[in-house]
Amino acid sequence: MKKTIKDFELKSKTVIIRCDLNVPMTDGIITDDTRIRSSLRTIKYAINASAKVVLLSHLGKVKKEEDKKDNSLYPVSIKLSEYLNQPVLFSRETSGIKLKDKVRNLKEKEVLLIENTRFEDLNGEKESKCDLELSKYWASLGDIFINDAYGSCHRKHASIVGIPKYLPSGVGFLVEKELRKIDSILNSKAHPFIVILGGKKVEDKITLIEKLLEKCDKLLIGGAMSFTFLKALGYNIGSSIIANEHLSFCTKILKKYPQKILLPKDFKVSKDNINVEVKDIENFSDEDVGYDIGPKTIKAFEKELKTAKRVIINGPMGLFEDKRFSDGTKQVFKILEKNKIKTLVGGGDTASAANKLGYSSSFYHISTGGGATLKYIEDGKLIGIEEVDNEG
């Protein structure tokens, strides 16, 4: 077992908490603050324990200087101030003497949010490549390191795996909760165990598919990734998204698990993205593009799910952001909710879909980290958590 924030005496200590505050923003306005709210319990615990609190997080991708403008954490500091009901100090600097002075001047119960850790990537990718000196510098700012950035725990970054090499460390309440919930689904003996996979990319889920097929009773595949599997079976998929380089993998898996895999029978399609119709997969023309699973597929999925005892769903069933193509994802959520199936929603786009379509409180667990959850299911561990101190 890993140490947690509860294992430390925090009073008067400078506690560095790595959060995942990577929230979506449009023109500096936060459009979904789920990740901020998910971080509050750990931050409040440190404040109530009279710690001096220093927060680290990344936001977006920072590849060039102009990326800094749209990826500042300053709006997050304002939102945090509202939730914590106290001012959250903000440092524009991510390293250097000025930042060190700001941390040194912190009083008990005060909170300082440091600017986007990925700003350090503009100087030789120091954050993303886990630069040793940057890791040591950030560690020098505090007395204790707490990793509560579940959504980034699969990344070998300085602020994730570098800092705990030099400080006493533990995990926060969010990381603790995520692992407990996922383990509860994975380690359960309840069957049928059904996995639903969607989204676009087959390549991101190859290892996941192989691991889960060894454990699950049925794999239901929807979304754009289903077209590579359907092409492997010889269907004309029109102009739909396909990963030609992974056709051989799909062919191999379909031959190995013919009774376990269920693919869509029909789709909502469009040739021009204006006119939409429902077509069976057998009737696709060369110009058709599939954007969502159709009613026959939803019915077939429902038949399998009615008896399910536990479900993992990762990836939407269609282009849910467009109302015309959101029904497949929505109906699958509805089936899971109606049958009260113990369901793990695997973060990322799937969590966004659950929130947008009105199912944010319908399931056993909606993960805050898509990539981290996939990696944890694949490997049974996460590099960021491995670096944290063990109990005893």
C-alpha cells in the first residue's frame, strides 16, 4: 500500500500537491470544472491541517511560445478561490528565485498555484522529459509531496515522477478513490462482465483489448473504431474512419474470440454531412460515412447488457458532440442506468459524454483520467504512483 496524505503531519509544512487541473477552456473561460472540483478534498485537507499549500498542474500542450497565451492556469486560480472561499495566490514563474521567495513567504493555510508546468517544456522539454535539475528544484520548494493528479499518473514527467525521488511522498484522496473504484470492478468475480469500447483510435487500445478479452464475457465495439474490425471481416465501410495498419490485429482478434466480440449491425450515415440516414452495414456505399451506431445495434447491445453484473465503458458510440449523432451513446448510457449495472466510465471523451448527456451521477464511477485508467487496466500499475512512498 502507498502512503496517503493522512499519513503525514502537515502543520506548518510546505506541502506540494500535484493536481490535475487540466480543464477545458474557451477564451479563458472554464467550460467544465470537474477536475478542479475533484481536487478540492485533498487541498482542503491540507489547508485544515495548517499546511502551506503549493499546487502544481499542467494545462494543454505547450510546444511554442504563443501556446502560453491560451494555456495559463490563472483562470483556474480564480475558480479555486471561489471553491475554497479564500484567495489563491498565483505565480507566473514556474522556476527561479522569485518563485522560491513566494513559497518561502507562504503562511499556514495559504495556497499558491504555480503556472502551467509545461511552460518548462519550452526550455528543452524539461517537464515532459523529467529533467533531473527541474525535479530537484521543485522538490526544494517543499517538505512533502502529494500526488493527486490521477489523470497524469501514467506520464513520466518531472512534476509526477521526478519530485517524489527527493521528498517524502504520498497520494491524495482522488488517486486513492480512483484506484479503489477501478480495482473493485476489475477484481470482482461477478459475471457477466461486459466491456464496451468506442471512440476513434484502435491503436490506443490494442493492449487494452487483448487484456480485457482474457477477462470479459463479451466485448461490444462501437464508435469509429468498429470500422477497422468490420473492414477486417470484409465489409464495405464506405469513407468511414479506418486504421489500415491495424487490420491484421483486428483479423487476429476476431478469429481468436469469435463468440466474444459483438460489432455494430447498422449506423447513422451521411455522404455530405447534411443528409442523414440509417443503413445496415451490408448496404454501405463507397461515399457513406458512419457517425453513430443505429437502432438495430442499440437493441443488440441492450440484449447483452440486460444480464450484465459489471461493465467498463471507454469511448463514445458516435460523434456525440453533434446532436444528430449522440443517440447511440445516450441510449447505451440509458441501458446501463436503467439496469443498475455496476459501471466504470473510463474518463476522457466518455466522461465528457456522460456529463454532457445528463448521466454525470448515474454510474458506480466516472474516472477523471482516460489515459491513466487505460494504462492501469493494461499494466496493473501507474508509473507516477509507483514512485510514491510505500507504507511502513
